[in-house]
Amino acid sequence: MILQINFLVTIGFITLISFVFIVFTFSLLCFFLFRFIKTRQIILGYLVAMNFFYIASLFLVVFQFFSSNQERAEFFFILSEISKILVIYFLILIFEIFYKNTQFSRRQTIITILVFIIIGGYIAGPRIEVELLAGRFFIMGLPLLSTIKLLEFIFSITATLFVSTILLKSRKNAWNFRQKIYITWLLVGSLIGILFPALLNFILEDWVIIGEEFSVIGQLIQSIPETICILIVGLIFFKISNNLWLLQHQKVYFLIVYSHGGLTLYSKSFHKDITSTDTQLLAGAFSAISSLIKDGTKTTGMVQGIMLEGKVLKIINRKNFICALLVEYSTHATEEAHEKFTLEFEKEFHDTLENFNGEVTIFNSADKISDKFFT
């Protein structure tokens, strides 16, 4: 039995689905853009870029379908393929930042080289196979064994290995169940969005074998994995946007709130080798060091951080207390979490801090605040 396809209805369906995903992704793009402008976190900037190029790829595919001539259709096809490559590229950059706040690494160098080679191949004008459906709709693809298609397959396999390595290590080192769930979903979404399209390209773009009837369906099927990836990654980062640093591959050692006189008001240890006694001693030591530096340098400002080997101590000074956080390394995300904890602690215990009588057990209830931002 021969399958008969109503091309007009099918392309209309593809256009409608594309429009729905454009609206949804544009909403995520606006949210991440607003957060990026507000916080200047690099990972949010990469999320904006990833969603932007995904939206661009959908528009370009639609423009390709409805182009008035083949030359224009080929132009939109090339731009759409470049946009799809950039979507994966920024996805990898997101996970590099997510992993350990890495600005540039060996993985990024390899991926960047592959991306520029592939983009250069498209700009150079590759041979494109064209199907004209119903006398007016352009369906396009690269020859099965073309150089660019082979490079794209290598790029996809390399990207899959890099992302899998990053996320599996992150999942292994996650310190709570919620983190493991989020990272697992990120891994699943990334594998669907990177690996599956590469495999489908070799299955569905051999026009000679498949035939004209399946060309439109093939285009639709190829877009599904990338769409699922964008939805999963976008929704997870939307959900954790207030605490992005919690998914980074780093260690937080302890959190201390102490008075300007060095008395520990509240402490939370996230490392088994650091006891409550240690945090009390550290609070006194930090207070003494800050006073010593101020006296020695004749400055009136407070010490905001201390660099240690493999660790960073961040200090926030408030009217009635000082909050210190020791982490493996500092990022915009950790600084934001630290700042939010400090503000909420001050708000929760404002009256107690203003009329402090030396009783510190009342601050034990701050566990719910530290758990909110650091676990």
C-alpha cells in the first residue's frame, strides 16, 4: 500500500508546530535575557544565545519551505544548518560553565575548531540536494557522504562524549537527590538533542532511497530531538534559575554568620571534617584578620574576600553581623546565593539583631534559609 501525503497539510502542520515552539522558546529567551541583564551570569548569556539560535533555525526552515526560488531556499538552508550547529555549541558552553565555571578549556578549543570548520564548509557553498514538492515547497539536504555531513557526525559524537563526561561526573559528585534528578534530565535531554539528530541524518536524508513521499516527514522527525533537548534544558534551568550555582561541580565548605566582635551567631558546615568548634574558632580568626588588615592599611572598608590555595573565602559585611562563605571557587552564581542568604537572614532576624542580648540559639532556625540556597 502506497502512503499518500498531503504536502500542503503536512507543511502547514510543521509551520504550526514551529510557531508553538517559537513562542515557548521566546518566552524562555526573554526570561533568561532579563536574568542575564540583572545578574550578568555568563551561563545565562549562553542560555540566551542557545534559545536565540534555536528560534532562528525554526524561522529559517520555514523561510526555506516557502522561498520563491531555489537560490534563496539554499541560502536559508545554509543559515538554518549553521544555527543548529551553534545551538549545540552554546549547549556545550553552558555545561562547561555549569561544570566548573570554566571560561575556556581544552574541550572548548576542540569543539570551537570543529564548529568553525563546519561553518566554513557551509559558507564555501556545499553541494545541496533539492526536492521541489508539490511544485512549490523546497526540501533540502546534503549528500549522504559529503565532507560536511561527516564533519557534523564527528562533531556530534565529540559533543556527546564531552557532555556525557561533564554531566556524569557532576551527577557522581552531586550532594543531594534533587541535584541528581536535574543532572539526569539534563543528560537525557542533551543526548536526545545531540546524538539522535546525527543518527537520523544518515537514515532520513538519503533522498534516493527514501523517496519524495517521506521527505517532509523526514524533516519533521529530524527537528523533534533538538526540540525535546531545548525544552528539557530550558525548563530545568528555568526551574533552578535562582540557584544556578547548586548544579556547578564545586564544593562549599562552610557558612558562618558572626558579630563584629567575633561571636558566632550561626554556622553551617558542609564538610565532614569541619566541626562546629572549628567554625567558632574561624569566626574569631576572621574578625581578628579583618581588624588587623584595616589597622595595618589604614582603611575604613571591610575585607570582602580572602584567597586560599584551592579555596575562596567570601565575606559580606552588614550593619549587625558579618557573613562568611568558604567555597572551592567564586562565581557570579555563588556570590548571588551568598548575597540572598545574607539578606534573608537579616530580614528574618532583624529585631533580634537590633536588640541582641547575647543569646545565639534563636539563630538555629536559620537552617531553613541555608538549606534553601546551599543544599
